[in-house]
Amino acid sequence: MESLFFPDGDIESETVDPGKVTRKVRARGGKLMLVEVSFASGGVGAEHEHPHDQATYCLAGEFRFAIGAETRTLLPGDSVFIPGGRRHGTLCVSEGRLLDTFSPQREDFLKK
């Protein structure tokens, strides 16, 4: 049976960049996935692209977020949409957290 509830205590944090970036795969199912990413100041979400549509919501902190040639500052409450196949990345200016939503799910985040 698929999980419909995802208590925080049941979710392990995965280190992406030791001391700088961690993530937790939160609720997921069907064609949708939530991922919370925590950054220390100076943490980098390296520029990359993937076929998934992505929406990102800034929960806390300050980020310099780039999509293609355009760079903007994200502050708490700001959000951004990244179409599948578009290069993007971020630099954490002050410690913070982002909530990423992917469609379809990032199967690569589930393989261990």
C-alpha cells in the first residue's frame, strides 16, 4: 500500500554537500514530489537541468537563484517555476531552506 502520510520523524535527511546542503524527500506519490533542501550560508545548488518541471518556494534565508541567464534574489515567501530542461542553480547568501516540488517525481532521489 502506498504511503499517504509522511511524518517528519520517519524521514531521513540526506547529505548533498557535507556541512553545506542536506535534503529530505517529503510527501510523494503519483506524478508529484516535495523535497525540502536546507542550506548553510555559502551552500550551492550547482547549476544543472533535468526533464522535470520544478516549483521552488523559499521557506527561510536568502538565495541568489539563476534560471538560464537571469538571476534573482529569493527571500522567504518568494517562489519560482523552472520548466523541465531549463538550466538553473542557486547560491545560499544566508542560511535557509527551500521547498522544491517536482513533476514527475525525481526517481534519482529515491535510489539509494
